[in-house]
Amino acid sequence: MADSAVFREGVPCWVEAQLSDVAAGRRFYGELFGWTFCAGSGEETGADEGYGPSVWARHHGEPVAALVPKRDGRMPTVWTVYFATPDAAALARAIRVAGGQVITAPTQVGSFGTTVLAADPEGAVFGLWQAGTHPGFGKRHEPGSFCWAELYARDTAAVDQFYGTLFHDVLFGPEASPDFGRATVSGVFPAEMPPHFVVHFGVEDCDAVLGTVNRLGGRVQVPPFDTSYGRAAVVTDNQGASFAVLQR
């Protein structure tokens, strides 16, 4: 059993993309980030557990993300960030009390852990992960891996109160290291864009990587801009899933 204390409660510990075509996703992200997908040695996470052909992406041998086939064509094509918790059921109850919504009740994913899908009071969707044998990222904060998640909200004070209730020490404690920030939607996106999380992956050169995104069939959604945490651009993959590339 893996040590669930590897990630403090409220720290982003995993990301996954829900895609219509996982094989196409492997080609896109494999070339863009240098990810590898080795079927049959643990990366086909659902194959032995009855959860379908979900694949783990690895960078230099370490797990960094998952690509998951959509079970329903009506589901959005998105990247989802998961926050660590030692008790998914208790945190799901706290989400409801704080004014959020539990979309998917705590669900055990084989021996890997327990997952919850939730939404904050403004409707931004995120996940919870209670580790079993899979604690989460094998590496982060480096090119080719997760390095930040930004919540684009309408009322940042309201969402700070919500997430502060759930994850106070990680966000506001003396040793705060949240790995996610909050900003207004209209600061980057059109005002009508609904609140949402954007997963950021590290790159060595934010501007240069956009040519590769376009060549692989993706598109630039928001051109490069400077932030307090680095130079970023928001893009979509060749199936429409949005994410950001970030040069620290």
C-alpha cells in the first residue's frame, strides 16, 4: 500500500484527460511532451480492474498523467485535476456543507485508490484522490509534467472561502504550497466562459512549443502571457481538451 501522506490534503496529486480517442491522445501528447505509454506493465490501469483501457503517461519512466476514454459521448473532453485527501468520503461531505456539489460519490478504483468528482459553488469541476497503491504523480514541477493548476472563477473571494474551508493549511498556512491559484475568468477568457480549472504542464520554451501544438492538430486558445508563476499559453489538443503550457 502506498503512503497517502506523500501529498498533503489539498495538493494537486494527479491529472487525467477524458478523451474520445485515447490512441490519438497518445500520439499527440507523446510527441508534444515526450510521454511514453507502455501497455501491459501497469500503464493500462483499467485493463486488469474492469475500468476500461485507461492509460498512464510516463515521462522519463515516472507517471505524470492518465488518458481515459469517455464512457459517454455527451461527456466533455477535458483535463481534470485531482486533489489529495486521506479520506475521500469525509471530504465529499465537507464539500456539500461548504456549498459545493458531489458529482460522483466516492468510488474505489481497484487497488489504486478512491476517487470523487465534485464541483465548487460556481460549477468548476475537480476531483479528489485517496491513494491506495497509486499515490499520484511520480514527478512534477518539471518540463513534461504537471506544474500548476489555475482556477478561473467569477468571484475569487467566494472560491477562496470555499477552498479555504476545505484546504486551509495548504492554501493559507505558514508553509502554504498549493500548486494552484485563482484568477477571474475575464482576465484571460471571454466574460461568458464558465468557471473552470486549467491544468498547466511545464515546458522549456512556452512560445516555441505552440508551433508543435498547431502541427499536431491542436490550436492556441490564449496566446502567451506573463503571470506571477511563469509565462503561459492556453491551448487545446487535437480533440478539444484545453490545457496550458507553462515556462517557469
